[in-house]
Amino acid sequence: MDGLTVAYGEYDAELNARREAEAEVTRLRILLSGKAARITALSGQGRREELHRQLAFDHRENLRVLEMDVAKLKVERDVALLEMEEIASSRRWVSLVRVTQTAS
């Protein structure tokens, strides 16, 4: 009977150790799951930050292109105005020459 009691005691100790080990594994799985969720959240945050940086860069680049286009349009406008002034001036000159020639 003494051997049976010793065997039962060893079995009970091993069973308790196994339950403690299973509880520790469960605790570690929960901890790992929480860490994985945090990494996923940080990864999502990192993707959002990268997307924000990319959009800001794209907006700055688009603004730079628009500013260049506006500058080109202003130059074209100024050239067109000068050409119109030159045409108007030459017409006045031609009219003045005709008036002078008919007066002579």
C-alpha cells in the first residue's frame, strides 16, 4: 500500500506541474496575442504615417507644378499684352503717316 501512496503522490505532483505548465502556456499565449495585436496596430499606424507623408509630398509637388504653370501663364499673358500694344502702336503710326501724307 505504501508504494501505491508514493505513486499516487508522484502522479498528483506531475498532474499539478502539468496544470501549472498549461496555465503558463495559456498566459503566454494571451500575452503573445496582445503583443501581436499591438504590433499590428503599430504597423497600421506606420502605414498611415507613411501614407500621410506620401500625400504631403504629392501635394507639395503638385503645388510646385501649379506655381510653375501660373508663372508660365503670366509670361504668356505679358507677351500677348506687349504684342497687342505693339500692334496698336503700329496701327496708330500707320494712321498718323496716312493723315500726314493726305495733309501734304
